[in-house]
Amino acid sequence: MQSVQIKIVNTSANPLPQYATEGSSGMDIRAALNFPLTLQPLQRILVPTGLYVEIPAGYEIQVRPRSGLAIKHGITCLNSPGTIDADYRGEIKIILINLSSEEQVINPGDRIAQMIVQKVERAELARVEILNETARADGGFGHTGKQ
């Protein structure tokens, strides 16, 4: 498996993000909090991580929800997947929302999201008057019906 070096500054008391298993594609990100935060039902909050990264040109980091938080507590990331561009140098902060009907607590050091490093291709747009035809044509959401 190929790897890319990401420079990281960690101002939190948490360990660096890491892969949980050999086959993991995402590294867990932890909350850099001084005290627990309570999320009310449907409340959104921006959670600091204390992490700052230098991503090489041609790459991005995607921030995604953790499945355990989603299924067990109804907590997920908004703007998902969130994109951290190669030229961003600010603190990584995670937008969480509580979709459950009960208040939920985020504690200092809790794993709140995962980050995935991805290659980025830049597109060159070519203006045309007509696009090539396909069998699908302009069939949109749900156009194939029940299978």
C-alpha cells in the first residue's frame, strides 16, 4: 500500500490520529475539549481537535462520520464528507449534529470523526453545445425503479 506524508501539529492532549486496524481507510480524530459538551437533539456544534495539517499538493483530507457514533448515539458530521484542502492551515474542527431524540455528551478525547487522505484530480472543463448520448440519458433520482 502506498502512503503519503502529512505534516501535522497537535496542540491537544490527545494522541495523533491513527488507523484502528490494518485495513482501515480512515484515521480517528478526537475532540480537543477541556470539559464535556452536551448536544441537545438537533443541535449542531463545532468541535475543536487541536490538529493542524500540511497536505501535499494533489491531495485532500476528507472528514467523515464514525459509524459507531451514528448508530449508537445518533451523532453524525454535517457537511459530510468535509473537505480539507491542501492550502488550508487552520485548525481542523468537526461539525457534529445530534440526530437522536436525547441529549448526547461529547467528552474530552472522544473519537468524533475520521479522516481519509485522498488524491485529487483537477478537471479541465471543455465547453460544448451537445453531449454524447447514453442509455440513461437524463434519468435522475430513482429513475430505474424497484429491481
